[in-house]
Amino acid sequence: MKILIGLSGGVDSAVAAYLLKKQGYEVIGTTMSIWDGSLPAMKTKDNDSCLGPENENIETAHKIADFLKIPLYITDCREEYKKVVLENFRNEYKEGHTPNPCIRCNAYIKFGILPATVRKTGLNFDKFATGHYANIGFDSSTNMYQLHKAADLNKDQTYFLYRLTQKTLSETIFPLGVYTKEQVRNIAKKIGLPAAEKPDSQDFYCGDYNDILQFPANPGNIVDKNGRVLGKHNGIWNYTIGKRKGLGLLGGTKDPLYVINISAKQNIVTIGTKKDLYSSSLTAEKISWCSIPPPKKTIEVTAKIRRQHKAEKVFIIPQEDSSVKVEFAQPQMSVTAGQSIVFYKGDTVLGGGVIH
């Protein structure tokens, strides 16, 4: 069986490629190029961002491929990434939302454009693999593939993968799903992989988000819940729900204040106390049911409203327009429009959607 693997230049994808080759598969590497050279290249420590100058990562990917004795192809995804990920990133911030570009990149670029572009070159392969920490199973009762959490729950990346389709799941392998990060590092060191000591990617972008957004200043008011003006802002995109520092308020306040609402229409940022950050429900749209048929009635599951969030009990109420209303068993803090809510049943990812 011939497997195409996405090699990022990091330790995870390198070990995944090694494991596949060790299992007897014919392995081909591909590294996607997404960096827009017109953006300021503010190098992060250890070059640990996903979007940044790529020369170092591509060079490491070549070293990994040479070490493993597998071919490597560099795949140009810059235009598609710009249209699908960066333009959406800008549009969401303009609306006062806080998007998660990694989820969109996975669904449309990493598991979509990347393997599709390689196929267009005439290179055939049977499966596509990455170094993500996740697992895939098959439910014979529904005849559907299922996305499952990784063995290493601290590194589990299923929150970012809920938009993968049934077709994609059927064509994908996650070699690291049964390993812990410590085991992966140890394998890399034991065999002397070039990326063995390379740090994990921590950030989406190597510089300031305003370098990507490039919006002209659009001053507006910062108000409290009663509409009283407490300060000024230069653009709503500089704020996110739960933000506390750098609010630039006029005079001191008794209690710590947080951003509790952002209105693009009114160009207003509303602030309140910590208790104002709690919500008992939300509406999610652009729903993707990756592992089950869309439910037709209310179901009780657990859900995460951000990657590091502890999964909490919720009730999903399907709506006629294909969106869902989600009611929390316990009120949750900092529910943020543009972020994703992901639904779980045990270790199975049922699906998710974008918080409205």
C-alpha cells in the first residue's frame, strides 16, 4: 500500500512516517508551502508557529525524508491558503468574531487541497497520513467512519479535526493515535531523527495578528452594560471575549472588568464583571457531523468550547435551519463567537460547529 504523508518538518510527522515505513508501507512525503512573503517575518522563538517563513521547516523535512529514504514533494498551497484561511480570518475579525484558523486549515487545506494537488501531478497513493494525535474507527451499525480521541489525552487534537468528512476519514491514517508524546519523542531520539529535539508548534502566526488583518483604524466606544462610555478603542478586532488587559478605560474600577460582548454593527465593545462572562446556552452553525448521522431530536453529550476546555455536559437541540441550540448543564465562561464547539460521546467525536 502506498501512503502519502504530510511532513511539516516537526517530530510528530517525522515519527509517523518512520512508523509507516517500519510497518512495510511505501511512504511518500509532501510538505505544503503556505507562507505569504508579503507578511512581516517576525521570527518566533524556535520558529514554532504554523504560519511563518518556511525555509527552515522545508530544509528539515528534506533531512527527514533523506534519513528515512523516502521521496519528498513540496506542494504549493499558498493561493488556496490565502483565499480559504487568511481571507476568512480577516472577515471573521471584522465581524467581531475570534476564528480558529487551524480548524479551517485542516478541513480544507491540509486534508483537502494538499493531497488533491499531489494527485493532480499524477502521483497515486492509497491513503493520506499526518502526525496528528487522533484515531479513526468504523461503526458497522451506522456504516460510518468515526473520529476518536488519541491515547494521549493531553496531546489529543480531535478538537481541530471535527470538520473532516466521511470520505476524508475513510482515506486517512493517524499513526500516532495510540502513542503518547513522550513515546514519540523517545522513538525520534532512539533512531536519531533530524527533528527529534524540535519544539512543537505553539502559535498560528509568527507575528502580530494585525500584520494579517491590515485594517485601518476604526475608533469606537467601550461601554458598560448600561451603555455608559468608559473608554475608546481603535478597532473591535483588537478584542476578544474574556479579554481583561489593555482595555484603556477612563479611570479605575472597583472590580476587574472583561470584554463580554463585541458588536461589529455598532462598533462597540461592551465590558462587565466576571459573572457577566457566563452563558447558559449558545447557538452554533456550519455544523459538521463527522461520525454520526445528523440527530433529529435533543441529545445529551459532552462538549468543548475551546481546545483546552474541559468537556462539559450539554443538551444539543437541532434547529430547522441545520444549526443547533446548545444548553449547558452548568453555565460556561467566555463563550466566544467564531470559535468552535465540539461534541463528544465518550472518546468519539460526534461533530461540531461554529459558535454564533
